Amino acid sequence: MSTILSASAPTSFEIKSANLPLVALLLKSADLTRLSAEFAQRFGDIPDFFDHDPLVIDLSPLQAAEPGASLDFAELSRLLQAHRLSPLAVRGGDAAQMAQAASAGLVAAPEAVIQRIPSAEESPVAAAAPVPVAPSPPAAPVGAMVIDKPLRSGQQVYARGRDLVVMAMVNPGAEVIADGHIHVYAPLRGKAIAGARGNTEARIFALQMDPSLISIAGIYRTSDKPLPSEVLGKSAQVRLISGPGGDKLVVDALFV
């Protein structure tokens, strides 16, 4: 026999589960001077790369590289905030590190999962997200950003959350950045940074590949190491592959 109990609910609030998209910083060194210099090198000329994104600091790589390293979390938070990041939580540290993080106002998030972009070869079932209880209508896909005019030295274009298509020359000193793919239907002679937020499946395509710098998901190559003659100045694509020796960039001719 069921028993129905009377109850009352608060009228001024409700408590619900929520998901928050986070950026993850996989920290590999406790040297904040080095970290600051490398952040400035990577993002110094892209002041709006981050938009006060909430961030979780993952100390697991640090544990492997520098076990027991001490961190100034207050200084680390100031460094990240200077680049428009909002550090909220920490995971993967030892007891001392987690205590230091807590004293700096950061929350322990041991259950936070660092996601990666699945490859096309992976099973769709394995890569699928859990089905929500009450799904909302799917959002319209974000189209690529299209640039019709040549980009001169000093100009920079960033396609946040989408692909970038450039229909004219990217001159030396210009910079094109995208979270997705980059397509340049003209000579590429400046910098091209695809997969800027870690998308390892992003690629760079150009009708004339002659860049000063190419980068995918943080792996980069500069013109100090010239491209092979079979692709330099020709139609080519740049992609990222993983192997026993780590990630590396591969440049393939588009038309053989």
C-alpha cells in the first residue's frame, strides 16, 4: 500500500543539475615564468582568443613530469585571468597540491573529464554523447567565416568555433586562425593556425602553400624549416597525425 505524504516546495528557488562547458589547461610545468612567456607567445597577439571562458586546471601531466611540484595557484590564476580565462577548478593533483588550490579558492573537480575530438575512424556509438532526457531542438550549424579580400601584413582574422575560408591572398605578416579548418583559395604566405582550441582533426588547405607558420592544435612549424619542394608553393594540405614519437604535422600535395 502506497503512502502519499504532503510536502511543500520553496517558491523562491529550485535546485537543478547543470552542465558547464569548460576549457581545460593541461599543466605540464610548475615554472610559471615559462608558462607566462609561452602564453604570451601563443596568445599575446590574439587578445580576444578567450572570452572569460571557465577553466579547469588538470595537474595530471604535471604529476608525471614533476611529481610533488609546488604551485603558486594565486599567481597562476592571475596569469590565466590576464588572458581572459576564469579558473574555477582543479583536478589530478596530489593532496598537497589540491590543498594549495583550495586555499586559492579553486574547487576540487576529480570527476571532470577532459574531452578530445574523436577521429573520423572511431565508432559513432563510442563517440556519441549521452541522450538527454528532454532534448531541445538542434541548433542551426554555424557556417564558415568567408573572407573575400586579401589580408595585408598586420591583419588578423579569427573564426571562433567554425571554419575559415579565405578567397584571396594571405600576405606575409598576416594571420588566419580558426577553431576548425582553414581553406585559402589563393597563396598562403602568412601564418595559419587551425584547430586553435585543440581540434586535432582540423586541416589547412591552400592553393599555394608558402606559409611563414602553420599550426594545428598547438603543434607548429615555421618557415625556418622550409617545406619540401614538392609542396612548397603548390596546392597542398596540412594535417596532424599521431605516432609513437608524438604528434607531427604532415603536408600532402592536393594534386599529384
